[in-house]
Amino acid sequence: MERFRIDTIVATPNPQQVIWAAMHQDYSEGYVIDEADMWPDEEKAGDLIIKYLLAGNRGHYGPLEHPQITLNVGFFPHSMMQQLRTHRVGISFDVQSFRYTGQRVIDVAKNAKNVEEVFYLRPVGQYDNRQGKKYQYTAEQRAEDLQWCLDACKRYQQRIEEGLSEEHARGLIPFDARQNFVVSCNTRSLMHLLDLRWKKDAQLEAQKFCELLYVRFEEWCPAVAHWYEENRAKKARLSP
Ligand SMILES: Cc1cc2nc3c(=O)[nH]c(=O)nc-3n(C[C@H](O)[C@H](O)[C@H](O)COP(=O)(O)OP(=O)(O)OC[C@H]3O[C@@H](n4cnc5c(N)ncnc54)[C@H](O)[C@@H]3O)c2cc1C
């Protein structure tokens, strides 16, 4: 788990003021930028948008669509990236593809990289399947599965040496290769992602993604993040 990362590449400065300005334009007679010297500061803007947009679940989310954040997400398994990519509205992705490069797979085959740097396997432990049946993933099974990944890397290396392209040979590697990506979203679509993927029955790795995403959200837009945490986080408030 400790390899998972989310880092902010860039984010709209003063997002709470931006949300406040968008809201303020809705009911202002004038042109809001002309009054910028009278705007509330970032913290006060946060209080006002909670009070006038979010408290009581009024559903006026439009102003939250203006501030944008771009994040680098690292070392999550392919399956988690696939789940995230089902979300289309207000969210953009660029994902490492394995079409052009596979050097890290070859590095595993050559023992230049540890299998776990390139592939993700769940930790040893007690799990439930989707029907609620409990099972144990043992240390012995996990060791065998690491060997399985290593063997697949060796086959990949062999096929590349025989002339296959990376996009062809990638079909040989285990499903949960770690994949890095860049994702951009706005304050509203970020909360939508958290709504759908921070639920207790979401895939374990998606929940880990949401924990790290929340840290970046809170740094960037604290008032809205705290409102989200108190009112929606992990409550399975699903979108229609
Ligand atoms: C627990 C869980 C399990 C899932 N399992 C599977 C699975 O097994 N296989 C699979 O393929 N997918 C699966 N999905 C993905 C799911 O079917 C949706 O594709 C995904 O959740 C994206 O939907 P969204 O509501 O977030 O859409 P977004 O693209 O993020 O859109 C945001 C909102 O905009 C509206 N919207 C967007 N597009 C439309 C549209 N075309 N028509 C009407 N309204 C729209 C909706 O209100 C939507 O909620 C799963 C999702 C979850 C949360």
C-alpha cells in the first residue's frame, strides 16, 4: 500500500474565492471582477460558500465546477485505474499505456527491479468475496503469485527479444501491473469520484485512492473538503 501516491501537479489558486465569485455573479447587478478588492479572503469565502451553496444540501453545485486540480497518481494497480476511468463527466485522464515501453517489465525479468515495484498483489490477510464468503490469502499463495508475475516477465522479455512490439507483448503480463496516470477534475467532479469510490464496499485499492485524494483536496480547498467529510464521505450518497 505504501507505494501508492497522489501528488498535485497544479491547482487553481484560491479555489474558495473562485467559487464565491461564481456564486456572487449569479445575484450581482455588476461585473464581479470590478469589485475584487472587496471580495472576502480565501478563508471567509470558504465559510460563505458552505453557508450559501452547500449547507442543507441545496444542490447548487455549478459554482464548484470552476476550480480545477491536476494530480499525478502513481503505482496503483491497473484494475483501480480502469474503475476510475468509468467516470467521464468533468474528469480527464492520461494513463501510462504499455504500448510504447515495457522496460520495467524486462527489468523485473533481469532481477534489476523487484516484482512488487511493477506489479501489485494484495497483502496477506482475511478477505470477503462479493457474495460475503470469507477467505484467507496466505503468505504461501502470495509467494507463488509473485513467482507467477516473475515468470510472466520472463516470457515478456523473451517475446520482445523475438521481435514482438510492446503493445503486442503487454497482453502477456499479469492484470494488476502498476500504472501511473495524470487526472484532472473540478471541485464538483472530485467529490463525485469520492462519492462513488470511497464506499465501504468499493474495491480496497479504490478506497486507498480516495484516502490519498482527500488529503490533496483538503490541502487545496479546505472548507469544501471538511464539509464533504462531514456530510458525504463514505456515506454511499450515490449520484442518480
Ligand atoms: C460499485 C460500482 C461497481 C461498478 N461495476 C461496474 C462493472 O462491473 N462494469 C462496468 O462497466 N462498470 C461498472 N461500474 C461503473 C458504472 O457503471 C459507471 O459507468 C460509473 O460509475 C460512472 O458513472 P458516473 O455516474 O460516475 O458517471 P460520470 O461519467 O462520472 O458522470 C457523472 C454524472 O453525470 C450524469 N451522466 C453522465 N453520463 C450520462 C449519460 N450518458 N446519461 C445520463 N446521465 C449521465 C450522471 O448523473 C452521472 O452520475 C461500477 C461503478 C461502481 C460505483
